[in-house]
Amino acid sequence: MIDIKLLRTDPDKVRGALASRDKKFHPTFSLDEIIAKDGEYRAALAEIENLRSRRNEMSANIQKAKISGDQEAFKQAMSAANAAKEAVKSREESISAMEKGLRDMLLTIPNLPDRSVPVGKDSTENIVVAEHIEDKRDFSFKPADHQSVGEKLGILDFERAVKLSGARFALYRGLGARLERSITQLMLNTHTAAGYQEMGTPQLVTAETMTGTGQLPKFECDLYKTRDEVPMYLIPTAEVTLTNTLRGETLQEKDLPVKLTAYTQCFRQEAGTYGRDTRGLIRNHQFGKVELMWFTRPEDSMEALEKLRSDAEKILKLLKLPYRVIQLCTGDLGFGSVKSYDLEVWMPSSASFCEISTCSNCWDFQARRMNTRYRAVSKKLEFVHTLNGSGLATGRTLAAVLENYQNEDGSVTVPEALRPYMGVDKIG
């Protein structure tokens, strides 16, 4: 949630920033409507302060009438005090509704891009900032896609997955299941060694939790939810649970940064993406992912983004997978991000790169929604900055391993970094 003070003092800055955003993220309400609603809310706050002052004055008159013994004055003072009390109560209820209405409006406004982010309309205007393709293989045969490789080896079974759950689900078998588990172990062991605290979080959460990180109210159509009277939601990423662990809490400056990691299953309806990268493991409704999460001081968050990105990249380097780093332009940023990088891994079968991680700095956007602050050494309360990134998506990592390490006879060489976990050098 953006700072309402910025909208009050510099609405043109907000308009300019939003103009460079993807139109699907534009707020449900116009900025003029939100500014007008804020004006009404602040006027109501001033009015209720006057009413409270009047109520206190009436209470003082009651005491005076008591002391004087004037029964008629006492009755009049009591009547006036009761009327003032009811007026305050009524106005408090209406102000509570106004405050909620204003907050609901603000929740539809996306974050504002940092000035270091290149302006662009969509992903075609993203910028390649680094390439690490020294491990890119020259195949002496035409490489197959990961689905074909996995099915021929009997380690991926999409036919039975369809029987169980329908399209765009996966079933890992034998060494395929062990490979996915080994990739997960490598990621978690690497990240915890780098100072992240491993967490085991719920994967079914409340609407308040989804609102804290920005999935609600804007993207409810992409979520799976229960049909209870008070619905629960399956998480689309562990960013949701890791970030909300500190919702409503006040940290101490000396305890920052806080760095968390978790492996979870993730659930996304992927509405509107049919026909796009839906073969195999690339865009499934359920997938595993290791998430990285930071809470930092505002002045440290941009440096932390570079470190977070480096931590995610380390997995690709350990697996010796060719990849590149993309800086997202304003038109391709996620709803809550001020600056993001995509890591894209090389897929030989299509001779193209595939996104495997997005690392983002959200500044205080999520912290304002969650009311997560820290007390500085100066004793001043500030909102923390939150950052998140995939470290990495395990299904896509497995797909990249199958494609980049496949052999002409259909076998797959196990990357050295995974052999201690796998117990084999080759899947044949």
C-alpha cells in the first residue's frame, strides 16, 4: 500500500508512475476519487474531535450542576451529555466505515517503480544485465524437451497426473521424485548456510494474510480458495507466509535484516495463460518452490536486492546451468514491486531462456499493509522494507537439469552438486 501522504502532497508524481505500469494493475478507482474520499475522511476526523470536545464539556457541566445542587441544570446537563455521547458514537461508526472504504481503495493501487527502473510497456522492453552461458553445451544431437526426456526415463508421468487431477499437474516417479527432493535439499542447505532461517509454514491461509502481501483484493481470480463461510486460500508462493510471519510486529533495528527461507508447494490457477508454456513442468497449477525473504532497513534494501539476487543465482551456478539476468521495465513489474530482476535459465530444446526466479524489492508497500515496523536506535518507528525471490522454483530447475544434462542415448547425467543427495551419477 502506498503512503497516502504522497498521494495528498504529490498526486502528479503518483499519476506519472502509474502511467508507466501495466494497465491490468491500474487502480480500480481513479486517483481523484481516492483523494476526494481521503478529504472526506479527514474532515470527518476533525468533526469528531469537535464532538468529543463538546462531550467532555457536557461532562464538566454535569459535575458543576451536581456541586451546585441545581436539579434542573443537572437534568439539562445530563440530557445534553447523552446527546453528545450518541453523536460521538454514531460518528465513530461512520468514520470506521469511511476508513475501511478508503483503505479498500488504496489497496488497489500498485507500488510505484523506483527511478532506476527502465520505462517500458511490457516484457519486450526488459533489459539483459548479465549473461552466464559459459556452461552452455554444444549438442551433437537434437536435444529433446524435458517432458519427453522424463517420460522416456519413466521419472515423469503426466498421463497419470491427468488421471488424478486434470491437466497441468505433474507426477514424479522413482529417481524423478528423488531428483526433485535432491534439488530442494541443495537449495535449502545452500541458503541456510548463507544465513537464512529455514521455516515450515502453513500452505492454507486467511484472506488477511493474502491481503498483506498484495494477492488480495486485486488477484483473487488467480487463487484457489475453500468454499467455507470464511474462505481460506492455498498459497501461490511462500512469500505470502514468510512475509506475514511478522505482521503487526515491531522489530528492533539491531535485529535487521531478517532473512527467511522455506520450501512449499504453490498453487496458482494461472488464469488466462492457457497455451503459454503449458507443456511439462513450466506452468503447472501446483509446483514446488524454495522462497527467499528479507526484512531490512529502508536505506539497506536496494543493496539487499542485489544480495538476494546473488543468493538465487548461486543455485544456478552450483548446478552449472546457463542463465541470464533480466531487469524488468516498469510495464512488466509485479503489483507490489518497485524493482525486480528475473533469472532465466537456458532450455536447449527450444533454444530459449525460461524464467526460473523473480527477485523483487517491495520497499514499505507490504509493510504498510501488514503494519510491520522497526524501532530505530533513535527510538523512531519506521516501516521495514520487504524483499522476496525464488531460490528457486524446483520443477523448472528439474526441467532445466533434464534438458541441459541429457545424453544422446536418452540418459541424464546428474550434476555434481546433486550427486551427494542422489546417490547416483546418471539416470538411465
